[in-house]
Amino acid sequence: MSYTDLLKAVTNLGSPKILLVGDFMLDSYIYGDALRISPEAPVQVLKVVRREYAGGGASSVAADVVTLGGKCFCVGVAGDDDNARRLLGILEDIGAETGGLLKINNRPTITKERVIGLAQHRHRQQLLRVDDECTEPLSQEQYKCLADVFKAQLPACDIVCLQDYNKGMLVPEFCQELIALAKQAGKKVLVDPPLDSDYSKFTGASLITPNRKESSHAVGFEIETIADAEKASGILLEQLQLEAVVITLDKEGAFLRTATTAQHVKTLPRNVYDVTGAGDMMLAMLAVALAAGCDAETALQLANIASGIEVEKFGVATVSVDEIVNEIISTHKGKTGKIHVAEELVRHLDYHRQQQQTIVFTNGCFDVLHRGHIEYLNFCKKQGDIVVLGLNSDGSVRQLKGPERPINNQHDRAAVLAGLESVDYITIFEEPDPLNIIMKVCPDVLVKGADWAEKGVIGREFVEARGGRVELAPLVDGKSSTATIKKLKGLNGKPSQER
């Protein structure tokens, strides 16, 4: 598949709604400086530096779905305890719908507490994990309550995900009930299975995503080669009456099997920092892509990319559409990608400053690219070494230009701009004006169009106070996105003059 096809797919995912059923967990992290050995026993003593909480298990899938632009309705259980309140707060803060999470008094919220040792306040190493959980099945009354919620949400969802960590909720009878209900409603069911020798409870689902170890356990032989993966995928496809099987093969990518396809989808070599959450990311990306209308091969290509980015991060981490776009472009171009969130961008700019390079900043919507934009950005490039472009997000464009704009979404706009030699970095910002991002970038040169001379250039005072300068770029007469859009609207409905 060409990189342009992948870019088209990932920038047109929309906001599909995922109905997610699974084991929702709270991840707790205690970070401490490893200072000395205890006088009580030959163990490290950690001085606590900070505590952090994040969603794990199905909660991680929900976060991944939302970060990719989807909507997520969560169905599962939690305790009636402080950790449940933390978990619900995390899910609600990211925008996931938690109305389907049933609170149970005598069952703790599944919590995995990790103790992380720090060396010199920076280098992280997990030392210990403490799990607090109950893996007993729920009561019939509780299963009925969850099934009722599931049925009520089915009509509004685009796809169903079952994420099973063997924590007692997704028992065979309940799984089969959910799969049957989804099939009756015409909804695909994606499954991220646990380590188990019997996957019969997932019979009739649409797609299953076991990893190498899980697949080996399920089929009864070790998957060491691609040929082994092909054989195992065929067994699972037939035994479970599935539409597709995706066996993830860590550094070797994944193997896709459908009724008509048996394909090894490779991945790029990675500097793996932490594999935690890779399976969650795979499930989320497959769900969002398939719900958006992608075929299985395209969805898996995108899921491979997203999972690869995730394993380069510490702990359970989300991956955005912009990061995937950046990865696709950088792979095609054979050089470091251009699109970065502000925090990552700042780290890149620190390197350029060490090389005594001049940082130039400009910003705008860049909705419908035209000659005026190209000449403007070429002007920017002449003012220094590194051009950073602050791109207005879709939300901020609507605030500035009205509800009918932008014509092209922020991912498409960023991808097109990343193809220009005059642009070195792109970062998307949400605010109507760029002052906040300017203060993060701290440019040596701030460029705006000549039409800002009378309006006043936002950020001038900040840049000049730091010894920088402001440059006004000449405009190309009659060239603007607004004028181009008006011209296109004027042509709408007119008969063609071409012969």
C-alpha cells in the first residue's frame, strides 16, 4: 500500500463510536529516587518523588480510541473505592463515556501499582508491581445489568471491542451473549484475548488479535516463524468461525488471515522502551480504522505503525493521528518527521540552538494552499535556519473563520505542509492566537504577513524582549484561502467551458 493511501486513510478516520467491554483497571506509579540500601535488609530505599495514575487494561484502550479521534462508551465493573473514583475521573477527563461502568461494593477496582526507581532523577526502572484485584465471575444479576446497558448502546455504536485480561468478567456465557447481540445488530466484534488455551468463548466474533505467546498457547504449538503464524491463524480462523485473525509478532510485525488473505505485514525496527500497552493500541487503532471504513489490510498497517510508536514510550501511552501522520511521512521521506506536539518540538529546538541555528516562527490556518502561501513560507526560510510553523487546529480555525471552515482538516493540512522543503517543523495549537506557542518555541525571528503591520503582530513584545526580531512578509495580490474558496463557490453549478 502506498504512503499516500495510508495518509488518506488516517486523516479521514472521523469520530466513530466504539462500544468497549472489558477489564477496566487503574495503573498507579510511584516514582522514587534510589538513594541507598536499607539497613534493615539488602533492599533499595526509595525516596518518593511523585505519584501518577493512568488508565490500564480496557481503560487504556478507551484512552487510545479517544486520542485517535473516536468516541468510546465503556462497559465494565469497578469497585466502590477511592481507586474507582480516580479511574472514573481519568476516563471522564479524556472524554470517554463511563455510564456503563457498574460499581460493585465487595469487589476492588483492579489496580496495578508499579514502583519505579529513578537514578539521577531521570533514568527509570520498574522495581516491583503490586496487583489488587478480584477475578471471580460476577453475579447473574450483574451480568444482566451489563447486558442491558450493552443492548441500549448497540444502535448508536459503529463497532464493538471486547478486551479480556482474564479478570473474571468476560466469562464464556457472557461473551457469547454479547457477540450474538452485536451480530444481530450488524456490528463487528473485535477481541483482544487473554493468555488461555481455550478461545471458544470468542466463537463468531469478527476479528481476534492474540500476540505470539497467546496464539501459541491457544493452538498448542510454538509460533517461531512466519510459517507458524500462517498455520496458527488458519486454525483460529476456522475453529472460531472468524472473519479475520491478526497475530502480532512483536518486532516482526503481524500476520493477517482472512477467508481470502494470508499476509505478513512487516513493521519498522524500533528502539523498544516498554511494550506495556502495545496490545491496547493495536485493538484501538484496528477498531477506529475499521469503523471508519478501512479494509483489514489498511487497518492493520495503521495499527502496526501506532503500536510501534507506542512501544518507544514509557508505560501505557497514547498515540495521536498527528504522530501517525508524522511517522508515515518520515518513513517515506527517510528523515526525521516534521509534525510534533509542543513538548517534543521544544526538545528538537534545543538541539538546533546548540548548533547555533536561527529559529524562525510563523503561524496560520493554511487551509487551501496556494501560491501566496508558498512564497510566504519561502520568505520565512530566508530569515533563518529552522522554520517552525504553528498550525491552527480545526477548532481554532472555526473560531476565527466561522463554522464552515476549515475546508481541510488539521491532519491533512499538516501533511501537505510537511511536504514543503521550506518548513522544518509543524506544531498544531488550539488557541485562537499563537502567543502561548510562541512563548514555548522562543523564536529568534517572528514572521507575519505585511497586513499585520497595522493590526499589531501577536508575540512581538515577547520576541523583541528576548533580543529577537519581527519580519513582515510581502503579500501576493489576490492570493488568499478566502478568495480561493469564494472563487470555487462561484464556480459551483456553472457549466464547464472545457471541450
